[in-house]
Amino acid sequence: MLPDIVFIFVMSVPMIMFSVFPGIKLGEYLQKKYNLQEKEKRIVSIATTLIFAMTLSSLLHFL
């Protein structure tokens, strides 16, 4: 179990490259729709990027 988690974390580092664009787009969309401030937009973008990277790496590992 622990080696799987470590492997997913290691694989998520290169997946960040593929998940930056969706994070930025979601941050811009939410800023326009809900009139977010710049700090909130950055938080949303970073959180989306990390979650998307972890999701991609776990899908690649388990599929």
C-alpha cells in the first residue's frame, strides 16, 4: 500500500505539466462568474492543478 502511494506521488510531479492549463482555466472561469479576488483565484488554480495531477497519476497507476 505504501509503495503505491509513493509511486503515485512521484508520478504526479510530471503530471503537473499537464494539469496547469485546466487549473488556470478553472480559476479564470470562477473569477468571471463569482467575481473572485486574485488571491482566491490563485488558490483555486493551485488546488485544481494538484488535484488533477494526483488524479491523472493514480489513474495511470491503477489502470
